[in-house]
Amino acid sequence: MNRNISRQLTPDRGVDIREPSTALLGVSSADRYKTIQERRSRPSYPFSFIIAKNDNLMNGFFTRIALTEFRMNWALPNIAAVWGNNRIRVTIAGQPPQIITLPDGFYTPQDIGDILAGILDAVFVGYKWTIAVSKADGILFVTCVLIASGVLQTISFQPDPANLSPFRQLFDLLNITFNVGSGGTIPALSIFTGVPVLRFTDFIDIVCENLTAVQGVKDTSTSGAPRDVLCRLYLDADMPSDATYATTILSQTRSEPAFALTESTMAVEGYGARMNAVRPFIIYRQFATPKQIKWLPNTPVGQVQFDIYDDQGRAINDLLLSANAGQVAPRFAVACDWNATLLVSEV
């Protein structure tokens, strides 16, 4: 029997390998403009754009791409005609229904209560609406009285969706539900809403089909419109938006021999006031375990197109270009520039 004594006495060193390398691909939505003059004269929206350079954005033998960092100036109002969530149908007993429309803007539950009551008073002449908002949970308590000859008479009314749209409306943001078995709401002398959730979207999908074209495992979703994404970005964060509203707090101080009553104002936060996306805020995320996207090593990164979708599968850019966009587009949407860092890996 042959025995290789030298081999047995020599430790196995294994196979020498080179550590894998990584690189960063930085993306800025502001790069859709060629110059600052173009941005001033022809502003566009950072929710769908193409980056095309004379040369490839990246060349090299890499096999994976991952979005690891994202920052965005969120300046989209949560209630606006462009989202189809600023109207509600209200019917008073004995009168035809009226469509109540809120102006486009940023709303907390308290804002809704204050502004909606004023609009209802103006639309239904001779009636007085009262909307009380719970600081604890944001629930709205709504009543209506008829003012006739100095006598107040409580009147029944009912809220309903403004139209047959399949997307969320103000009726749904206020979390009003149909009565069981009725297929709608029924007239009542008072209405409690549910706990309102006033964001028009809970998350956004960042999509770039140029970068996800060859991933072997396709993304899916419980919704009806799944698509491959760079990441799904939820609007919640450790640092929420700074929406507050003020209330008057009375404090009593005594100075002998007189009694003095002083008045001070304190900022008090109610439910929903600290919910992201009810005020402009900044999104910033670092992903500790980002999605690893397969890439063919002999393929460069050339032209790329980025698109952003809301949680109902709607392309935000398409909505902003629609006839319903109104003043939302130039006043708010242009300000929503974003930046992202993508980690490109050799293995």
C-alpha cells in the first residue's frame, strides 16, 4: 500500500480566494434635469422619470444590486381631488343629497372636524353642524340641528361615499362603515365615525424595471397588481411628522391679597397629529437586510427609468398628470425630490 507521508504531515491550506468587492450606485431624482435652468423653467415630477447618459451608468462584473438607503421630501397632501378622497355625500331628511368637498391640503382629524363643520353650515343653510373630535382616538362625533324661530331641532342625516369609485374616499378615511344588512348608511340623529386613518397611501413602491428585469424570483403581493420593485417603503418612521394643534389651558395663581387668574396656551397633540403623511415630512431609511436583485455579470447598467406607485397600485405620476391634479402638482409634488443609494456586489 502506498502511503504519502509528506501529504499526511502537511496541513491542507484550502483554496485561495479573493474577497468579493462592492460599489455604490447613487441615484438622485434631480438628475432628470440637465441644468438648473431646466428645473426652473420646466419643472417635472419625481415619480416617473428616465436617466439616460452618453455612457453607461455602471460597467463591471457584478451579480447583485440592492437598494440600501433612501431619502425623500414628502410634500403630497393627504386629502386632495387628485387622490379622489376629498368628497363625501351628505343627506338631510327631506332634502336632496349634497356633495361636500374639502379643499386640497394636509389634514389631521381635528382639521377635518373644524373645516368640515364650516362647509356643512354653508351648504345646508339654516342648519347648524357640530363636530367634536376625540383627542384620544380621533373619532368624530357629528350632529345637526335645524335653526327655526330660535328653536333648535335635532335633524337626522346620513353620510355616504361620494361616488362609485373603487378607490378609498373621504368616507373610508374617516372609517365610516355601512350598517349591517342595509347595504349603506341609514339616517341617524348623530354619527360616530371610526378611528380615522387619513393617509392617502400607507406605502409607496419604488420600481425600476431596468434593474429588476432578470431577477429569478418574481415579487408578488396580496393586491391585484403585483410588480417587481426595488423596495416597498412604508411611511412610518421613528421621527413622525410634527403636526400639532393648540388648545387653551387655564392655570390659576394666587397672590395675596388679590386672586389672579392667568391664561396660557399649550400645544397638545391629538390622535392622528403625529401620523406620517398628514403633514410634509422627510422620509429616511437605511435597510439592514435589503432585497438582493439578481444581475447578469456581462450586462452594463445603461438607461434606467424609475416609477413610484401608491398602495392601491396607482402610478402617482399618472394621477398628477390627470385633470384632477389641480394645484396639487405645481404647489406640492415638484418638491418631492428623492435620493437613493444602491449597493452593487461582485458575488
